[in-house]
Amino acid sequence: ANELNSAFAADVSVVYITTRALNVISGTQMSVEWDYEGELAHSESYTIPNNDDDFCLWFSLVPNDTVLSAGNWTVTLYADSQPIEPTQIPFTVG
């Protein structure tokens, strides 16, 4: 990662996780899990539509997905159900 922000204000309206995938193959399922205090709070997935040698991907967590409660969070990205290093990225809200 180029820059990680691991602390967000209590009134944060969106949190993003971004990555680049090199030489990704069409049909690869990218997914994310957002955990709050050790429990799954939200997950979603995206299927790569075309082969790409430099694919940018992001997922966001917004209040429509789950309440952005103050406390300890982690986010984990997956490619075809396999966690991507680093496996859990911790951050805090509040």
C-alpha cells in the first residue's frame, strides 16, 4: 500500500479500500469483508469482467451498508476466496 489511514473521525461518511491487480484474469472474483469488533459487519464482491494487466479496484463502506460505529475494525480483500496480503488491515473509527 502506498498510504494507509488507520484512524477515522467519528463522523466519517465513507471508508475505502483500494488495490491494484496485475495480470488479472477475467472471471476472478474479488471480494471484501469489513469486520467490526471481530464480527462480520458487511461484505461484497465484484467479478473482473476482462483480462487486465493493471486493474484498479476499490470497495467502500458507507452508512447504507452498515453503521460506521466507533471502535476497532478490520478489512480483508480476497481474490477467488483467497485472502490478499496483508490479510487483515486494522483501522479505528472515533
